[in-house]
Amino acid sequence: MLAKGITLRALELFEAIARTGTVADGARAVGLSLPAASQQLSNLEASLGTAVFDRAHRPLGLTPAGRILLHRAEAALSQIRQAQAELTVLDIAHLKSLRLGVIDDFDAEITPNLVIALAKNLRNCDFRLTTAPSHDLTAMMAARTLDLAVAAAPQDALAGIREHPLLRDPYLIAVPRGFVLPKGRELDALRALPLLRYDRAQFMGRQIEAHLARHRISLPDRFEIDSNQSIMALVASGAGFSITTPLALLRARAFLDEVDIHPLPLAAMSRTISLFAPADQRDDVATEIARTLRATMAARLIAPVQGLAPWLGDSFAVIPA
């Protein structure tokens, strides 16, 4: 049996404090008061018989024991969250047909789990799945060739479409491993590399270009690519830098050993991944699928990205209903 103080809530709190660097921020992330969080942390350390945080530093640093615990706790909590998502029962058995579109950024981590959950609950339903970039999916929603779509939210609202926000996906900088970005002079350093632009037909490409224009930043227009994998391969090879997002990085895991990531050296910017449904149809199906997606994203996306870039904090997060 686990010692009394080693509870799921205590491990969730420990993980949140390790991510945010303070007890107060960790408590806020898991919905505890500061006194309750302090007591949970004390109970955890008492049960383990060792300190997990070095309190002599701000933000809080992990002790050697804390690093071991974090490695195991993250893995255990991820498995529990994934089980919770897989056990979610969708109230959609009444559907006779469903045409669903899902952003291609979800291909590796989210779509397979969603399809499994749907297959378990759609016993007598004609099901069609389309994976594509966001601009294609929203166009299909506007044309009513899809019933539901998971995509990045466009700048302008879609007429006659209801939006269920799911995930906040902030922009960051990806550079070749070892490329130095001096604090306060990041943009000057980046001018030594070409910007590997996302295709401006994509929402990401247009959003990035608009943000650069707002800050009156002009960069040479040598590369424009519609493949996230190709962009990250080029960054890893030293050919340039990219303005990208955590979700896009996860799709390109194979290249991440040769890439360093940094905060965007401009005003913060993010995209929102949402579930879209016609406003004139029953909302229960969209609500059920959005609930499943949030649980799966919490299990499959948040912890891995926090391991890559703990400084992101809560800027990369599931958006509650």
C-alpha cells in the first residue's frame, strides 16, 4: 500500500509546483487553497521521508529525490488521465450518421484515441473522418459537408457555427540546437537565420504574418512551406528558425533532439483549437465529444509539452467548458 500522504491530489500538486515554480501557483493550478496545498506538500514529503523541493531557491527547484519522483509521477498521472479519457462514455449512440473533421496536428496524439472512443459508442452509425489543415476544415463546415470539425479558430467567427474552445496553443520560437538567443536581443540574433514560414494559406501562417506586421518586423521571404514536418526538419538541420506552437512541435518529435525552443520575443500570441458545430443543430453531441477531447488532451498533450518547456506554464492548457 502507498503511504498515507502519497495521494493522487498530492502528486498532482507536486507536478504543478514543479511546473510553475511556486506553491501558490501550483495550488491555483489544481484548485487548492494555499494552506491546503502547503499541508498536502508537507504530508507528501513526510510520507516519502525526504524533501522534494529545494526551498533555498526561487522559483523552487527539485531536489535529487524530487527529480526521481517527478519522472515517475508524470508517467503515472499521464496513464491515469488517459484511462479516465478512455473510460468516458459518450452519449451519442442515437446518431445515424456523423461526418467529423479533425485538424491534422492531432494525427499522432489525439485522433486515434478519439476514433476508438467513437467506435465504441457508434454502433449503428455511418461514420466519416476527414483529417486536414484548419482552413480546409472550416471551409467544409461553412459548406455543410461536415457535421463537426476540430480546428484552429479563425480570426473571424463562422456564421451559423457554434464554437467550443478546447485548447490554448501559444506561439514560440524553434531554433537549431545550440543557437544562442541573448536575452533582450533575441530578434537581432534571429536575423542571422532565415525564417521558415508556414504557408500563408494556412491559419498559422496568416496569424504569424499579421503578428510580425503589427510589430513592424520585416524578414526575408525565402522559405514558405505547408508541411510542419519539413519546417522542423529544416530547423533541426540548421537551415533556419521557425515561429511555431507546442502542438506543432509534438507532431515533429523525431527532430526535437536537434531543436531548442524559446519564448516568443514579442507580445504573447496563441491560437485556439476548438470544436465547431452548426448552431441550428442539437448541441449534445458536440458537448459530449468536446468533453472527451478535453480529457484526452489533458492526458496526451499537456504533460509532454511541460516536460519540453516548463516555462510555458499554463499558457499551453486545456480550456474548461
